[in-house]
Amino acid sequence: MEIFTTVEIILLSALACCWIVQLIYYWCYLASPYFYQRAVQKGKITLPSNQPPVSVIICAKNEARNLEQYLPSILEQDYPEYEVIFVNSGSNDDTDDVMKRLDYQYPRLYHTYIPDGTKNLGRKKLSLTVGIKAAHYDTLLFTEADCRPVGKDWIRRMARHFTDKKSIVLGFSTLEKSSSAYAAYDYFFSDLQMVALTLKGHAYQADNRNYAYHKQHFFQEKGFVRSNFLDAGENDLFIEDIASNKNVAVELTPESVIQVDMNENFVWKELKIRRMLTRRFYETFPLLFWRGEQLTRILFYLLAVAVIVAGLPDLVLPAAALFFFLTRLYTQYFVINKTASALNLRKFYVTLFFFDCIQVFVDGYFYLYQRLRGKKDYNWKYEKR
């Protein structure tokens, strides 16, 4: 007597394959930041304690409120030798007044500006170029005006990794608790993917509010020449160009985290659009690798439903589907929340399953939206390389 039909066997086998692939993604890759943290805590990985002089570079336009609120937390870091260089990208609000007050109070603050009417280069890239050339030190640490370090050891934690072999450091940032729950999850998951592949020797982007590199990389690569046709790419495409499997370090301690004020949804949406734009120009491996995770995730959910429907009213197949679903869900809870807990970040419980289901479709929406925007994200007519 035949226990399962051919269709049921095919559906169950396909579900099992997607389940295995998903567990590999989580336990072998997405869990690697947590395992790395544990290895550091147990002394299995010894981190350096270097203190090179650091130039912190911040570029902004019309962010006077954020500068007044958050810049002092950077200017009051507990670090022996550093400077903060602010580049005013054509602000017409109270930025100049704020900077004058802060300049009087903090002698390590330097500020400059770029003129209006720039052509052929995005204003953000030009601002960064001006800031990098103005930097007195070789170790460059980048962040934005709309965020702040969680404590006074941010520079110390990021800068300690710079050695003769390590010349790039990638850190974590998180949205403030008042931000949208889904935006916080999506933001966290993106950083988790970034760090996971970096630890496996495939650095392909940086969190633009928390990363550092040696100044020599900028001049060796002739600035942002690869992405100067885009109004984006100063962090991910540039890092992909200069990174190797040996020169990148990651910093994963709570003291190194940057908290981002992104209460306005349009700010997060614009960040998503920029990421969708630059993803098109990534090297093949990271792009296909994470697309594979999304594809098997969608198939897993669809096949789970199909197996349950095909098995009813008998409970054997639904029970098997439930087993696969619960073990994957437990894996998600463990990997995501353990990593978040180790960094003192927001954790996800009831919402995790829902966010996991809709994330692929949200990404698809932003991808289509970015493509429909056309030339808005380009600095001039794009010529295929």
C-alpha cells in the first residue's frame, strides 16, 4: 500500500531541501557574528589594542538640529588623539551658527564646506573627498550627522583593529527604539548580512554610519572613480573595491554601535532605494548569494503550505511541515536575537515571522521603485562599463 503519492513525495523532498539550505544560511553564515563574539569573549580570538590617531569625517546638508544634538557625543569621545572634520554640503539652515558654537567649545573640531553648483560628482562624494583631503591623520572613521555613538569608547573600539594587515574596519549601527519596528528589523538584518559575509572573507559593503579605512586606499583607488556616475556607492562599492579576504576587520561590541535617528520613514525609504541602486553593481557572488537566501525562503513558505494542503486530512505530512517550520523559526530566533542581545540591540519576537515573510516583497517593491525613478540617481548619463 502506497503511503505517499508521487506528488506528496516531491513536495516533501523539495521542502526538506529548502529547509536544509535555509539552516545552512543561518547556522553557517548569519550566525557567524554571534559565534565570533563568543570566541572573543572566551579569549579564543585576541583583538589588538592599537590607538592610532584618527580623523572622524562627517558630511551633512541642512542638519543643524542633528548636529547640535549628536555631534557633542563624538567630540567627547574617550580617545587620546583624534579630530572631527565636518564638511558642510551647501546647507541653508542654521548649520553655520551651530558649528560656530561647537567650534568655540571643542578645539578638536574642524569644519569646511563645498560650494553650490557642483557637476559630474555627487555632492556626498565631493564632500567626503574634501573631508578626506583635509584630514591630518591616516586612519579615517566615517559616520553621519543623524546618529551618535552609544558611549565614549566608539573610536577606541573601531580604531584598535588597525594593524599592518588590517586597514579596513566595519561596524554596526542600529535605529533608535522610536523608529518603525520593521525598519529596525530590515536595518539590522542588512548589517547582519554584511558582517556575516565579511567574516567569511567576502566584504562587499559597509554601514555608511560606522566604518573606517586607511587614507591610502582612497588615493590608490583615485577616489570614487568607480561610482562617480552614481549618487550613491561611496560606502558599499568603494569598500568592495578596496577589500580583500585579509585586510578587513569587524567590530562587534556594544560600545562600538552607532544609534541612528531615522524616525521619518522617508529617510529609511531613501536608504533602501540607494541600496537597491548600488546592488546592481556588486560583484556577482554577494548578490547571488543573498538572492539565493531569499529564493529558498519564499519556496520554503510556499512548499510548507503545499505540503500541509496535500497531506490533509491525514496529519503525517502536516506534522512534517510543522517540524520544518518550527525548527527554522527557532533557528531564526536564536541567531537574530542572540546576536542582537550581544550588541544590546532591539530583539524581535512576535513580529519576527511576519517581518521575515514580507521582507522579500518589500525589497522587490523598492527595487522596482528605484528602476522607475530612472536617471534621478545618476550624476550623468550612465555608460555601461
